[in-house]
Amino acid sequence: MKIDDPAARQNGWQGGFTKKSAMMARSGLAIGLTAGLLFLLATLGLLEIIRAPVQTHVGVADSTENASPPQSGSTVPLANQHGHQYLLGVGKGDITGPVVEINFMGYADPAQLGTGLRQRLYSRAFIIGDEDDTTSRIVYLVLDTQAGDTAVRHGILTALSELGEEYAMYGPQNIAVTGTHSHSGPGAWLNYLLPQITSRGFNKPSYQAIVDGAVASIQQAHESLQPGTLSFGSIQVFDANINRSPYAYLANPEAERLHYRHDVDKTLTLLRFQHHTNDGLEDFGVLTWFPVHGTSMLGNNTLVTGDNKGVAADLFEKMTNDSSFVAGFSQSNVGDTSPNVLGAYCESGDAAGQMCDFKTSLCGNKTQPCHGRGPYFGRDDAGTASSFEIGRRQYAAAFELWKNASAFTAIEGKAVKSFHQFADFSSFRFELPNGTMAKTCPAALGQSFAAGTTDGPGAFDFKQGTSDANPLWSLIGNRIHKPSETQQTCHGAKAILLDVGESEDPYAWSPNIVDIQVMRVGQLFMIIAPGEATTMSGRRWKAAVTSAAANTFSDLATEPVVVLSGPANTYAHYISTQEEYSIQRYEGASTLYGPHTLDAYINQTLTLLPALDASKASFPRLERGPPPPINIDTSLSFITPVIVDRSPLFKSFGDVVTDVGARYMPGHTVTASFVGANPRNDFRLGQTFAAVEKYNSQVNIWTQVRDDSDWSLVYEWKRTSTVVGTSQVTVSWETKWENGAWRRDNTGVLDKNHGDLMARDVELRGRYRLKYYGDAKSFGGSITPFEGVSGVFEIT
């Protein structure tokens, strides 16, 4: 099937805002960066849980709702049980940082400050080791963050080195730090200046929460190591992603495109972790790869979530009814993908209701009105329903695959190998496969970078798909660093807006030093990409490794299986093909190191690939490469700390301000508000800010049945007086997520095309109360915990 036919293109493009949402969230990228840049330039003088067992309540597809899944703890036959035996462990750690008053990382909008929490964020760790060689291990982390990061990885490695000899086998060469690319989590934790601008600098507590949770997940995985087997399978997911830059994709050679049915990858690959028991194999974890942007939650969302991949992981884990089961939903060649599967439409102006321009994503020559629409477009919910649905679709596909044991092939071979090396891409010279010489350039972002995407459009007169420089914005960019003629020539079609790779004042703005890393287990090869590879970039990269591995490793008993993970280890923006780069849409303009960026990554990967030969020493002795700067202790910060919390006159912390009603029906929202304190005082890692408790009349006790890791329980905080230091917390239990009522449209009609939730009205009936857990800060700096409890209510 040819994908370059107009009808197919129109049917496969972008996703989801209401007009109101569009107005609230528009222009974040360019406005945020512009305001932040002007502020920074002026500043620098450059311008004159712990929970009880609960009932399963997960969303499932129609095809899986009534199936009997293989439960964790049960034994499951494998199609090929002759795979190699490895040491396997999984772990999960809470990385939920400041949920209020900190800018979200992703949309680059300084106005998008957190106001609460819908879903906790986690690090999920997967350790694979050689049974006979304790030094041969790899650690794969899936963080519910926008990306992996240089400073975060450095912090994790430093913390592990301080744990003693037991953890000495874990180091730079065998730890991969990947992000799910969620755009709905707190920022201010990244190493370089550019992403710090809209967050008003670096926030050490935000950074430390990620590091501590990641290390905790590794420790848990390490402590759970047992002999077991790995197997992999794949399934097609046709309704969870589309290409948001199909015009750029069509610049790739037609002969190459004809090899693929779709302009995004539709394959979800699942790695199954099973331990050996006396009765057979026991499931305890899954790790998946599927490319879809974490932009289901929109730019006007201010509640922390793990976006669609956080939903998928949570649904899978809860389906098993095993609190130790870990499901990682990892990112892949995500660069030009979108979860907004209904397409991109003009939300205002003369072209309102029409699809955005195919080439430029403009609406009447304007960028801002063009927004992608998710599956539940039209709801004024900041993308909440669409995020849940795209996550549910990934979960449903993974579940369908997981319950089909015959769909899996065992991972075979003794090799547990990895390599990691830093490479300086500011001036890397290498030979292309055709024999010509090429080089990379110091990092730079083009004018179309500020145009944003249909998932989050930019502002002013920035447009995608242009190589023309705007004199005004070039003037502003030149105040940071004016690109030389050599730099502009090196970047070719890119009209440089921000010459970030040559900007060192007051410290590095963006990375020039990138991570080159590949992990191998038997016939499985994992490319750890430091940027967002586009669909075709990922395909080329994987194909190159597949071919090289097949021709290099004599120990391969079967065809190599190659997956790509990213953005990981550092955030090096995008990786487009040379042809896509020439179009200079957002992805090409955000490809940092010039038109040969992808070629350089592939060259470095293939150069180091022989180090994964099973016949060599446990870990190859490679030069580390030029180390990147670590800016943890030197980063600027203009983020105001919490000064003090006070309760209103004649009130105490935790007192009920607005209580619940007496009775509710299933599907209703139960809400109570309390005298609160700033949640930045204590992130309550591994605990909760809010809970639902159910009364058990048989034993006369209250049991916690929901906490703030549950999608249905929402915690919101607002400052009522900055001067006095008072605040209020609202806890809402949205029971519509429990019984499927969330699928009803504005007319009350239930959308039956998407399945339902497993919880039924009868399971919700009972007596409940809401609880709030807070921590108040005194003028002296001491932190005092407290609780608030609502009245009792019934669901009937």
C-alpha cells in the first residue's frame, strides 16, 4: 500500500483540543521561550504508597474484558521453553516531585504550573544478568518523565557507587535511563540551560525525587533477582498513533517508503519476564516498546500524570493483582508520532473546522489555531479522557499479546552485554556508506523549532517548513550567540534561531556531547537513543544494527531482534533523516547537529557494536569519551521556596472546609476540601496525599481502597493567600472512571465502541470517606504532618 495518496494522508494526521482549551494552552512554546529568554538575557546583562489490597478496576478492550488472563503467580506455558536462563529482577520507585508551583516539562509554557496530582510518577527498573558472571548485567530504567537526562543519570550513578560492593557491577556502561516522554510532569530537573528557562531555573528537590526513586527501583530489582527466562512477542496497534509531520515523511525516498505499510510504526514489542518455580514459569514483569508522543494531556493541563504510557503501565500492573509485578511501557522512535489520532484541525478563524494545511500546519497563515484532536476531542478536560483512552489501547494490545503464550519466542544465548560511550557531536567527522565524508555541527535549533507542532503549536509568525530567517527573531537569537557563516553552512537548510551549541554563558545551553549506547541480551539488541528519532530514522537505525549484528556475531542462533528506546540518558532533541531535515518542519529544525545527525548516530553505533560479541570479556574496555558538563550545583534558580504555611483564623490544618454529600450514585464525583499546606514540603514518596477509605462493617474498620496513584482520585491545591501563607486542598473521587461512565458524551450516551471498565456499580456500593494527608512548614523550617478526614458518604 502506498502511503503518499492524499486521502490516506488526510485520514492519518494529528489530534485534540476544544476551542477553549486551545485558547488556554496556545503559544506556549514560542511565548515561553521568548519571555524566558528575554528575562534571562536581562538578568545576565546581555540586553541593555503504602496501600491495602483493592479491587481490580482497570480499563480493557472489548476483546479482552471477559478473558481469563494468566495471573502473576500462576504458571504459563511458553511456545519455546528452551531459552537461556538469566538472572532477572524488576523494581518500581516513586519519582513524583513537586506537584504544584513548578513548571511542567514538555510544552515549554511558563504559565503551565502544577496545581495538583492525578497520577503518581514512577521509575520502573528491569535488571538482566548472566547467571554465571555477576558482572554481566544490564539495567533498563523507564521513567515517567519527558526524557532521560545527563544530570539525572549522573546522580543515579553517583548514588549507586555509594551503596558499596554489592552494587559495584552497575555503572555507566550498563545503565540506560529512558523517559516515556510525558509532557505532564514537573520540570526544573534538567542539566542544560535551555529547558531550564521556562521553569525559572533548576530545582534540586525535583531532580532529587527522580534520582532517589530511580535508585530505589534499581535496589528493589537487584534484591528480587532470581533465575528465569525471557521471551518476546509483538502485536499491531493500529489506533494509538499517527504521523504529525506526514509531509516531511514523504520526502523520504519512495522506494524506501514502499517497504512499510504505515507512516508510523504500529508494532508493539513486548519482552516477558518469567521466573522458574517448581511448577513452571511465573510471570513477574513486562517491558514494551511502542512509539507515541506523551502529549495526550494538553498544554492547559496542570495536574501531574504519566500521560498515556503511565496509564498503560498502571492498568497492566493492577490487572495482575500482584503489587510486585512491574510493567514498563517504554518509548520508541517517537519523533513524528502523535496520540491525537483524529487529525489536526483549525480551531478558530476563517478556516475553523477544516484540517490544517498539510505542508505547513497553518490555518489561514497562522500557526496557533492548528491543534491535533485526540479520541475524546471536544471535552473540556485538558485531554484527560483521550490520555486514558490512548493508554488503554496500548495496555489492551499488550494484554492481548501477553495472554497468548504461543505468540512468544524465547530469548536465547548467553550474551548479556552493553556499551556506553560519550561522543562529541559538535564536530564529528566520519565516512558515509557511499564513501563520502560528512560531519556534524555544534547544536543549533532552527526557526521552525519555535513554531511548535500540532500537539502544541508555537506563536507569533513562526511557521513549520521554512528555511527563511526572520530578522527580528534572528536579532534576539544573536544576542545569545550569533552563528558564524561556517556554522550556518554546516546546518544547511536550517535557518538558525538559537545557536545553543556555541552558547556557554552562563553555562551550556544544550548538549554537544551525546550518549552512544546499545544493550544486548541473546538475540535482542536495544538501541538507547539520546533524542527523539522520527519513524524513518528509527527504521534506518534498527535496520543498520540488524544487518550488522547478523554479519558480526557468530553466536547468534536466530535472527537478531532490534528495538529502539528514547529519549534516553540525555535530551538531544530530535533525530530526523536527511530528507526530512531538508523540509525543516519542527522535527528537522530540532535536529541539533545538522543534516548528518542520524548518519553520525548510526556510524558510532556500528563502530562500537562488535564490543557486544559474546566471546569477549564481560564488559568491553572502551574509552569513556569526553564527559559532559554536570550543572547540578551551578545551575541558576529563580524558583521561590515555600516560606511558611498557616491555617486561617480559628481553623486547623486538615479541617474540612466543604464536606461531601450523604449519598452518591456510581459515576458521580465525590468532593471535599480541607485547610491545606503546600505539598512541596514533603512529596510523600511511596505514600499518598489523598485516599478513599471504605468501611468494613464485619470487622468495624476503615480500609484504604484508593490513593493518589489511581487515575480516579484527584488531589488539587491552591494558595488562598500568598501574604498570610494559607492554602486549600480539594480531594475528588471521580467514580466515572470506575464504572465506565466517563465514556458518555455530552448527551449522556455511552460510547460502546471502546469497551468498559471491569468495576461494576455493585462493586462500588458501600460506605466511604475521603482522607487528606498534608505537611505544614513553620517559620522556623520544621515540617509537621497532619491529616484531614471527610464525613461519611454512601454510594448506592
